[in-house]
Amino acid sequence: MTIDLSQSANVVIPQADADAPIQFFDLKAQQKLVREKVEKRFTTILDHGRHIGGPEVDELEQKLAQATGAADAVAVGSGTQALVMPLIALGYGHGDAVFIPGFTYNATANAVLLAGATPVFVDVDPSTFNMCPTDLERQIKAVNARRDLTARAIMPVDLYGLPADYTAIQSIADAYKLRVIADGAQAFGGKQDGKWVGAIAEITGTSFYPTKTLGGYGDGGAILTTDKEFANVLRSIRWHGTDDQRKLSVRVGINGRCDSIQCAVVSDKLDIFGAERQRRIAIAKIYDARLEGLVPLQKAQAGAENGYGLYTIRVENRDDIRARLQEKSIPSAIYYDTALHQMKAFEVYAPAGGLPECEKAAREVLSIPMHPYLSDSQAHRVCDELETILRP
Ligand SMILES: Cc1ncc(COP(=O)(O)O)c(C=O)c1O
């Protein structure tokens, strides 16, 4: 079956009643669509007994590559592994600098450090929340002036589902001879210039954490790449660096496997992904139209399409606004209230002078409900309440 990420034939996404409680995410509503299929899959897997490395792994990998246009896909145990493994494969470690945005989930920095390399934080663009190409170049020049670090790779993050500015970043990468490993954990279903996340950068890591746009029923992730040979190196690393017989170690590796059950779940969810994506876009259109001018919104650069893992606005008096939304039973969440260079684990890597836009974003961002099972009328209710609070 061919997967089209922009539509799913014969899949109807149910819409909640206007007065139904609003959920921030709604995995229960989604489960109703896939549960029967998933239960059958569990039975099949229990029967064949290949819980690790079953046929479901190849099935998912083929579907992911076909759907995104990547040359190959490697299913792994988590989004974090999907970032660590390419760094291991490229041989980066002690003394190697990997440039990451300072405003992202901590997994991005952890991945670099787990590989043994050094994260170099880059400020974000205030309108996209993604890595700022101008600051990236400044930080690369600063590293190139140091003796203790060698600039090796850029790991942009597609925050909230919006692809980073890969056109600008790739030209900087080319100019300074750096590799690009995209952290697309939040952005499966995003696009740039007609290319899906997974086929934009040469290497992309994504996450199947349950609340992601493509989530499993447990941990999982995938590495998508434009290079088939690189994918086979990753397959070896995923199985402790072993050879084709999975016996002798030919390189250092880890247990980076995604089990058959998670691959089956994600594979089934891919079948409804196109229809879900259409609903995410429809909700975002309502929010865009009603909130534009009321609060600053995340702006996509030319040619980019947000995958809408989250819908995030900027507000001042965030605690007060959240409390007032909660009074009206509208859930909200903060991704993230602290920039990475301000966290204890990473503060030794903080650049002199800090990262002003990351710090400001951490003070102001507020994510409002975004999922395919939110109805149009519920989205309007969210906007009604925000208007009442912000335009009294
Ligand atoms: C930006 C980003 N990178 C990496 C990860 C790590 O993914 P996982 O939790 O599947 O390891 C996440 C997950 O939340 C994320 O949001």
C-alpha cells in the first residue's frame, strides 16, 4: 500500500462535539481508529514470536522511506537514539563541535554529549523559534578560532513541527564543510519546498514518542537518510556494531533496535497520518486567522509547511493567562520554560553573553491544544477564551 502523507483514502477523522472537554492531546480518540488493527497485529506477533527484528521492522522502514521520499529509513528505539547513532556513525566524539539551538528539548544536547562530542549552542530566530542562520555562522567562526574544538556538524531542530531553515543552514554547512543531522523529532509531516521531513536534510532523526505527530504505543524513532549505504552502517550500529550475520563486531554499536510491536503500531498509524495531518492544518488555519494580530505566532519561512506537532504562541504574563485558560477548562503547556544553556547539566557550554532570543522564548512561549481530533468549534472556543483574556 502506498502511503500519501497529505491524505489517507477512506479515513474519516471524527470531530468532538463543540461542548466536549478539550484535550491538549487526544490519544484515546485516535485509538478508536487503530485499535482493532493493532490488536490483530499483536496477535500476529505473538504467533510468529519474532519480537525483535520481525517482518514489521522492514515493513515500517519501507513505508517510511516511500512516504517521505528518503532513500532509506532505519527504525530505532527512540528519538534520542536516532540522533546519537548518526553521530557515532560519522565518528564524532571528543573535541568535535556540534551546533545545536539553545531552545529545544534536552534530548538534542544529550545526544551530542552521549556521543562524546561538544554541543555549541546557537541562538534562535524569534519568528520561527528555530536555529538562527546568522548566529550559526557567528558560532562556527568562534569555534574555528579555538584550538580545543573542531567544527563538525550542525543539528538543527524543527521546533513544534516547523522545519528549520535548511536552505540557509545547508549553504553554511557547505561553506564550512560541516554535516547536517536534522532533529525532526517533533516534525514528521512537515515540509520544505515540496520535500517531506526525512528527505530535506541528508540525515534526519525522528521520534515515535506517543504524543508526536507519528507516535507509537511506547518508545521508538527512526533515522531517515538520503544515503542507502549510510543506512546500512546505522543498521549495524543498531545491533551492537555487528556484521551482516549479527555476530562479529565490526564497529562500536549499541542496542538501538525498535521492537516488532512498536514498528507495527507506527506502521498502522501511518495509514491514517494523511487524514490526521489535514485536521492539524485545518485547526492551525483557524488559530492563525483568529490569533494573528492578537499574539505573536510562529512564522514559517518561505516554502516551509509546519507539521504542527504543537501550536505555540508568545504571551507576556504567561502564568496568569494559563491559569485563566485553565479556569475555562482549556489546557495549555510550556515547551520549554528554560533554555538549555541555563540548565545545570549544560551550563558549562553556555556562550558568553547567553542566548537572548532563546531566553526570551523560554519566558514567553505557550502551547495551546493541537491534535487531529479537536473539532473546529473547539478550536474556536480556545480562540474565544484567548480573546476574552487578551482583549478585555
Ligand atoms: C526536539 C526533540 N529531540 C529529541 C527528542 C527525543 O525523542 P525521544 O523522547 O523519542 O527519545 C524529542 C522528544 O521529545 C524532542 O522533542
